[in-house]
Amino acid sequence: MTLAASIVLQPNIAPALYEQLRLQIIAQVRAGELPSGARLPTVRALAADLEIAPHTVARAYKELEAGGVIVTRGKQGSFIAETGDVTREQAQRAAVEYVRAARALGFDDAATRAMVDAALRVDPAH
């Protein structure tokens, strides 16, 4: 199965198409469907397969690369990073930083958890 066949984008629904694509690629990496070193389709090829603008795919790839999920090797193409799913590690580091900041502001663990729960309710789309 091709990458495009496993991607389902919903136009006119949040999040934006590039973000839907980015999140679905991350989910496939996390699930092991896109293993470390797997080559991704070119921007133009994936855009054509998904019937979306190349800029949309390029933006998703750019953000995936900035997040360490993929690497681009010039004319060789884009590949899943050898480190695989770094998103979990990034989220864990962000959680630790949040807890440190909340504690530095004088909040106890119960209040810190309550703020996380409140934040999850504010952004239910994710």
C-alpha cells in the first residue's frame, strides 16, 4: 500500500490539510507502518496522489523535518529519520518543563494536573 492510500484528508475541517497530513505521517511512524529509513514520496508525487497543492505537502514535510521525524537528503529525497518517532520524547520533555514551570510558580501537583485537564478540554480536536 502506498503512503497516499493510507492518508485520509478532510478539506474544510480543522486542522488544516498540511497538519492533518503531518499528524497522519507521525501516527504511521509511531505505529511502525513507516519504519526508520523508509523513503517518502516526493512532494509532487504525494500532492498528485492526494489531489492537493504541492505547497501543502511541502509544508507538512518541512514541519516534520523541523520536528526530527523526517530527514531530507537533497535529490535523494525525504526519509523517516533513523531515530524513528521522536515526537514522544519531545512531548515528554515539554511535560517535564511544564511541571518545572508550574512548581516554580508555586502550584502543587493537583493544581498542575487540573490545568492540564483544563487545557485538554479547551482543545478537544486533538
